[in-house]
Amino acid sequence: MKYLASRLKSARLMNGLSLQGLSDRIENRITKQALSKYEQGQVIPDSEMIGILAEALKVRTDYFHTDTVIDFGEIEFRRVF
């Protein structure tokens, strides 16, 4: 669960949700305080909650377990004359 805390926060922010907004989206199954503890790495959610969060945030469950780095290589811009 090395990446869970940062990935959860990232997915929440990408969905434009506050902690309360995410809690509301999952029908208040857990509080915003509990979500905050997940994001800070103080508590690790069980597999059922990871599934609920993944569905609510529209990501696959493995999103929380891996550190995916996207390498774009060298980016070139077209010149406008």
C-alpha cells in the first residue's frame, strides 16, 4: 500500500472532489475524517473499501497499488512562422 495515500488524493482531486464530496459520493459509508486518514497514510482501507473508492473515483483498483510513470520523452513544439 506504498502508493495508496498519494494515489487516493490524486484521484479525488482529478475528480474535482473534496473529502466531503467523496464521502457523499460513496453514500457516506465512511467519513471525510476517515478518508483524510487514508490520504495521510495513517490507516489502510480494506479491500472492500478500495473497491468502493475505485468505483467512485472511476479508476481501476490496481491504480492504488502501482506507481505508474508516464514518460513522454523529448517534447518538440512546432514553430509558427
